[in-house]
Amino acid sequence: MRFAAGLFTAGLLLGSVLASSGAQASDLILINGRIYTAAAPQWAEAIAVTGNTIEAVGSNAQVLKTRNATTRVVDLKGQMVIPGVTDNHTHPWFGSLALTHLNLSTEWANIRPDANRADYIARIREYAAAHPVEPIVFVRSEFDRHPGPAMAILDEAVPDRPVVVHHVDEHWLWVNSRALALAGITDAPLPDPLEESYIERDAQGHPTGVLDEAAMEVMERALPPMPMDEQVRILEAGEHYLNSLGVTSVAAMTGGLNELRAWDAIRKRGELTLRVRQSFGAVAVNHHMTDAFFADLETARTTWHNDWLSANIVKFFMDGDPTPPLYKAADYNALIKELDKRGYYIVSHALTAEGVKMALDGYQIAQAANGQHDARFRITHGERINAEDLPRLAQLHVVLSTQPAFCCEYGGKPSQMDNPWRTVLNSGAAIVFDSDWPCSWPADPVAGIEQAANRWIYRQYDAHGPVGSLKHDHQPEEAVSPEAALIAYTRTAAYANHTEAKLGTLEAGKLADIVVLTKNILELPKEQISSARVAATIVDGKLVYGTL
């Protein structure tokens, strides 16, 4: 499938109504909207919903034919409607922890231990005092990895409980003395040499409190079990936050069975408002071809496979931040070949050109061994790509899943392409945009569309637009149109997530995941796209955010 062509041209006339059998009257009709279907015809005035399904899309007159005395009719007064957004790269557990605990790096403020030491300590101390029964004090913030902030800062803030600070990019933790003791991290080397290699130590061999990538798992394993009710409370905060930004489906790129059980508990309570496809993966931790690994994957796939919750993705970390390729090529290739043979979907995290090449090599070997089929192999990030590897994306039918918020940070060698979005589209490969939330904050697809259209470098927004560092027009020739970016968050995003039969476009018969925006982002100047806000989000035919 080629994705470069076929972006619908603005201004197509309204088409005939796309209606279902009409066996029952619609529950909800939205009229007088600028409804972008991401399908053909591209624009409509009205949309009707029956139960959890789109009943009809077309002109006001056509769609109103599905009304009866009990139908609710809402006049949108020209507001824009788009398909629900699929965010194909999220970490809902980490993001939800930040929402429900102490987040010191938001769109409003960024408090760091180096620049704001006194305030940093005061904020953590204040939070801990206000939450005396929490066994672990969780924090999200920026901090330097090398040489790392003094552990004494966290010990001063909270001397009597473990403190675990998640770095904003979720590749490092910074913990206090109590947390180190809980994890069993001392001056003695850890039994696992790989995990030990990720422990930051000073010249005397003392742990500094900074745990890189694979060493994060040492801390995670030591944390006390969290009651299911608390897990549900935390994840529900995350799903409602994402709904407020127009996100209706996510692929969760870290986690496993524990996260699936928590999401399932929310579903069984009738409180799930986000469609979740859960992957198996942990930051910079390699998979191994063991019976237990395959048993967990099969348990997940056979247990959760509905429109709300599914689990058949395996996430690989080809490289870290900034660690080099983590796998030996032979080991990675063998895993990819076997997982593809068993029908699992593969996502490979590759920041570097070397990681991208290794992933493409593995996908090519799997295709040669297992034959061409609808695998939809995915590379996430792909911020630097060797020029000679770029055509292989289309040749191997690989989806590039990338984040506008991280545009243009690395540069790279002259032979490496830096976030080559337009070039990827023009090559015929599929590209999807997503957030990597909470590694970018906020997880706002409207802001992402603005970033993709302008090649602006910034991550944080407030109610009036971008704040913090800002750089205009980095390699503007690689920008994409606002419409192409919108499709990358909706139609192509659903394709990448294997849900395009039911989601990604507004067509009769598809699930009613619908977003209403305050402004038409395809008519705004591209520099003002982020001034649009989500007015309402509908998931499965139900209003889950905003008002209508």
C-alpha cells in the first residue's frame, strides 16, 4: 500500500449519505459541522450515531432522515469534527503516575533540582506531607544524568520514605537513599552484570541514585505491590486526560500482563473510555526466547482481543538514550522471525540510524523466512535514518511511527536524514504521528499537527500557545501539510494499529469515536493550529469529555 498519494484535496463537494440499513433511528445527530471524514467524500455537514456505531454521514438533510422523536440533535455551529485520534506510542502507566502524583515538568512550569534546588525540595516535601500514607513518593521532573544531581537533595526532601523520580524521557530514575536500600543497591556490584552496568556510581563506587535504563527494572521489581483499586484510580486519570485531548485509542509501548489486568478491571467496571492495545516491553531490557516469554504473550493474546483491549504487540529497544544497539543482530533477527511466524505485531524503538538499519535488516529476514503477509512492522522514533535505508521502509511495508515533539534534536551525520517526514511520505511509506507521552508533555495531537506543519522545536504549551525553547523552520522542506499530519494521527494511525476496519475515518458502520474541535485546523494559518481546542470527545457513541 502506498501512502504518498491519495491525500484528499480540500473542497470536495458533499457526497451522498453513507447510511447503514436504517433499521433503527439515530440516538445522536450532529448538524451544521465541518466534518472531516478522512475518507471519500472528504467533507460532510452532519453525522448520526446509533448505539456505538456511526449510522450516517452526509448533508444535514440526508442525515436528519435518520431522526425520530427521541433523537438528540446538536447544532455544531460550524465547529470541526475529526475521527478519534489513535496515539500509537504512549506509556499510560508512567503518564498516569505523573498526573496523580507530583509532576514538576508541565506546560506551565519546569522545576529542576539544579536551577531551583530550594523550590524543588520544598515541592517534594510539601507533596509528601500531604500524602502521608503513600509508601513511595513518585515524582516526574527533568534532571541531569551526568554527573547527576546530589542524592542528598532527595534525602533532605523526604528522609523517611523512598522517593522515585522519573526523568521526563523515562530512560532514567533518580532515587533517594531509602529507595536504594529498598532495591538492595549498595556499594557492592549487582549480581546481574548488565543491570550493574546501568547503575551510576561515583569515583569511589558509591551509587549516586541515578539508575539508567535497564537498571530501572531493579527499582521497579523492589516496589511494593499496589492495590488494584489504586492502579485503577491512576489509569483512569490517564484515560480521561487523553480523552480531553481527542485521543480515543492508544498503543501502550511499555508494560505487560500487570497493565492488562488493571485495564481489564476498568473495563469490567464499565469505566474504560480509551481503547488500549498493550505491548510487551520495558525500557532498554532485551527480550529472550524463553518458554515463559511466549507463554505470557499467548496468555495476553488469547485473553484480551476485543475492540477495547487487545494485546499482541512486542516492543523491542534497538537502542536507548543514548546507548548503542542493545541486541546482537543474530539474536534480534531470530526473535523477530519467530514472533512474526507466530502472528505477533512488532515495534522496534530506534533513535539512531544504526538501530533503524538493524530493525530493517531483521524485518527483511523475517519476510524472507515467513513470506509476505500483512505484518505492518513498525519502527518508532526513526529520528535519524541513513539515506540508503530510507527506500526500504516502503519496500518492506514498514510503518514509521514518529513524534513531532521530538523533531530535529539530534542532527547526525551528513549521510543521515533528520526526521525526514515529507521524504518518507513521498517514498510511498506509511508514517504516523504520536506523542510518546509522558516523554512529551502534553500529549496533544493538535499541537503535534502544528509542529509537523511548521517543523517547530518545542514541547510545552499553555493556553496561549508554545512556551519554552522554540526554533522555527528546521529543515522546512521536510514539513508536511496540516492535512497530511491529521491523517497521520487518524486514518494511517488506525492502519498501523490494525484497526482501520472500524476506526480512523468517519464512515457509516464504523465505531463512533468522534472529536469536536473549536476551530477548523485545516483552515487556520498553520502557525495558529494549536489555538484550536477539543470541545467534545465521543468514544463508542458516548460523550466522555466536554459538552455538546
